[in-house]
Amino acid sequence: MNLPNLLTLCRFALIPIYVVLFSTNQLKTAFLIVVLAGATDILDGYLARKRGQITQVGVMLDPLADKCMMLAVIISLLASAMIPWQAAVAMFIRDAGMIAGSAFFHFRGKRTVPANSMGKLTTVLYYFAFLFIFFDFSFAVPYLWFVIGVSFVTSIIYIVLFLSLNREAGTFDSR
């Protein structure tokens, strides 16, 4: 256990806080919790790299914490009719697929792909989409659809990188 991994665990703890705030209609404060989770994500990544504390557990837990927060936000926005169900389904399929795929291959000894600039860009774009939705900007939902498209492109890039990484390491047989 190191500080970056502890910060990642704190992000898991922020999820129920977000849910309570959102469900009691404290939307701006709930959004601030999402931003706080994003800030701890940036901080834990920075500290892990700077201190040489990148661990396989952190590589797996960090995106899981992000995806769990994203799923909580998606479900809450859907339940409150702030986003269309089709957008929620698209985001859910993408995030659930990333979680399931990462866990499936991790527990089979495959190497996982650490976050890259495309993944980070996608996360930032989602945060802007949430900002626009929480603060009721007129273009929020069209912008969200744009971000969903970017997220699927990012997923394809991750899959290609995953296959390449594991072929090089000899942990993936393409047959």
C-alpha cells in the first residue's frame, strides 16, 4: 500500500458521498465531489510516476475507481432524466466492458494497458459533459454524444494496445 493507491481507494469512498448528495438534490455539491474524485485521480497518477510507485494493483484499481464513479454518475443522471436512456446505455456498455475486460484479462495473467493520453482526454471531456449537464447548458446532451463517440474510439485504441502489448510479452496467443 502506497499513497497513490490510498488516494485511489479514497475515490471509491467518494462514490457513496456523491450518491447521497445527488439523491438529496444537492447537484452542485455532488458535481464538486466528482471534480474532487478527478483531482485525486490526477494526484495519484502524478505521485505514482514521480515516486516510482506504479504498481500492478494501482494500474488495475485506478481505472476501476474511475469507471465506478462514472457509472454512479451515469445512473444518477439517467434516474433523474438529465440524460437520455440511449446515452446512458452507450456509456454503461463502454464502461462495463472496459471494467469486465480489464478484470478478465488481469486475472488470467495478461498485461494491462496503463492510462494513456487518449484515455485522459476522454475523461476530461466527460467531466466537461457532466459540468454542462449539471449546470443545465442547452448544448449539454449533444456534447455528451460527441464525448461518447470519442470514448468508443479510445476503447478501440486501448484494445489494439492491449493486443500488441500482450503479443510482445508472449502472453497472448492470436490463434
